[in-house]
Amino acid sequence: MLRGQGISWKVFGAASWLLGCCALGPAACGPPWWRQGRPRTTHRSFAEVELLSRLGELLMPGEPIGESFRDFPVEPSDVWGSRWLCPDITAFGVLKQQDAALFVEYDGHPRHYDERGQEADERKTEALLEHAPPGSCVLRVGHAARDLPRTKNSMEVVVSTWCAGQGRTLMHVVRQVAQAMLGNWGDVLRKDVCERLRSFGTTGPAADLDQASKFTSEAVFTGDIETKKTNVTAFLEQELKFSKKGIRALARKFPRIWGISIEGNMKPTVAWLEDVGLSRQQVAKVVCLRPQVFGYSIDGNLKPTVGWLEVVGLSREQVAKVVAGFPAVLGYSIEANLKPTLAWLEDVGLSREQVAKVVSIKPQVFGYSIENNLSRKVSLLQQFFSKEDICSMIAHLPPMLGLSYTRLVHRLKVLQEYDCLCKLAGVMRLQHYRPRQSAE
């Protein structure tokens, strides 16, 4: 499997993928090797994007098209000397072999047809199959037959040419690819994928491929990246009052910023954050701390997270404060991070009201490991305090969960040495009962 930073994709088993997919759905997470990659922000060729975006949507209709254009970190080898392997598009969940990847390469440029270009394509095919999960396949799409070695896991499809922007001729080419895949790989493709390809091949241009058309129209190409940079810079300066220095720091933290659509992502995200209750100044702070927020889906990520926080018991004002102070929470998984931490706090003994207080004061708790961090600290506290006192301490002093284990041990020993543990517990009990007494 693809390797990056010394980690092989093959280290990750099918079980971990299945567990993640049960929680989030396969399109939301993908197998571990898929998550090792990163979406491409700029593209080389309009024709490549025009064709492959259609194939990407046809193969994985539930996955955002841009995710298919993906680069993967690898360990350099004799076959592939670079630290990055960049298939034109990658798909998962389309082959019967679990975890297998399908790579599609578009060889439309004339350079692919001379001796050097053909050798480069052969090396890339070999590298893709060497680093990919078992059972993966490489499909090369070109406009003329070449003497490429054909294997069980790789093949070349010769298709017609088309005129850029002409949907009718482009759809004909997409059908040619679909028919070739059915004819040659019908036994390795999943049944639902075969049915989708077969259906597409017998109907007219499908309306559902309009998403691919939209993606193509918004794609950033290497030739116009400077124009994009100018426009994004102007937006950040004028709307969020970023300085030139601040924008440079933002780009270092999140290089994909130049490929983010102003109209499709930036403006809607700013408006949504303001609807949550943040001021424009707070929105700028969120972007500064977590520029990745521009890449999050409002309906798929942001709204569900805020809605979940409100269900936990936070008011809209508290939610706005949490988002402004710790925007990383917007990137956390509800199933993998938020819900398990909530369940753990309640298992410790905290009421839902106390949990809401912890979250509003220390939302960073969602990023702490339950097994390696939180549980160890509670086990330590249990040596000194009762369950009720521990719940009160966590509710009123949640920052202590952020202390290192060693530092927490030291502080508890100092308090014990000066006979202050009982006093601390008493203060926490007073804090716990104060609202009830004042109400009376």
C-alpha cells in the first residue's frame, strides 16, 4: 500500500476501515490508505479534469469529486524516486477486493506517445501497483494504441477525442471507458458499480454528472493560480482585515487556501459563522486559527457539529464562544471524537449539565485521548477523592484535564503534603451546591 513518513498502507487492516465506515459511512471516511492522501488544489489540464471528473462521479457518486484527485505520500524506491505518487484520479469501494484502489490515468498529451513518455507511464503503473493495496487496478485512457504491457491488474483503453466543453462528444468518451471496464473487468468490479456503468452506457447524458461539470468550471489550473491568489488575498484583506503578513502565515499553515472558491466556500462559511453568533472579528480569528474551516462542508460538517453541541446542552451563545475560542472542534468527528468523550464524561458520573459546562469551558477535551489521557487522570484522582468530588472538580476546573499527568501528580502531592486535599474537595462541593442554595 502507499507509504508515507515510513508508514505502509498495508499496516492498516480491513477491520479498522470497517469500524470507521460503520460510524461515518464509506464515503465520509474511506479506507486508511485513502485518508493518507490529500486532495489536489491545482490541476494541469482542462481536458484531464473534464474527463476524469465525469469518471470520478460515475465511479463514486457519493464522494465529493475533488477528493478523487488525490496525491499520496510514499517512500522513494528504485521504481519511483519521488516522495509523492499522484495518480490522475483514485477511487475506492468500486472493486470486489476489499480495500483495493482503482487508479485512472489520462494519457491524452502527445508526450505520452514517444519512447520516453511510454517508459514513464509504465514506471508509474508499476509504482501504483507496488504501493497500492492487493487487488488494486490501473486503467490508462488514451487516444492511440501503444505497446504497453497488459497485466491482470492494468489495461489501456483507446477512446475518441472530444472538443473541450462539448458535452455530447465528452459523454461518448465516458461511455467508451465504461463499456471497456465492463467488458474487461466485469468480474473484478462490484455488482453495483457494474450496474451503474451498464445503466450509464445505455442512456443519454445523465443529469447527475452536472456535479462534474460544476467541478470542472471551478477547478484551479496551474496557469491561473496567480489570479486566484490575487482574488483570495483581496477577500481576506477586505472582508476579514488580514494583513499581508497574516495572509502569508495563513498560506503556510493551509496551502490549499489558494484553491478554495471565494463564492462557493469562503463567503458562505463567513456568513454561516456570523449566523452562529460570531462577530466579523471573531470569524477572522477562527480563520487565523483554523483556516481549514473554509474546506469544511456547511451541511456535512459545520451544521451537524453545532447542532450536536446544542443537543448536549450548550446555548447558542456558548456554542459561539466555543467555536471562536477553539475552532478545531468544527473539524472533529461526531462519531469518533464528540460522542465517545461525552459518553466517557457521563460514565465518570457527570450530569449532562456538568458535561455542558466542561465543554463550554474546555472544548479541547474532545481532542484528548480517553485511554491514554482522560482515564489515567481520573484513575489518579480516585486515589485522593470520592466520585462526587471528582465530578465537581472536573465540572468546575476542566482545565486540569489538560495538565500533563506528571504535573497533576506533583500538584496533588503538594496539596496532600499541606493537608489541602480535603479543603479543595470541600470547596468543590460548595461550588456544586451553590446554585441550588441561592435558588432557595
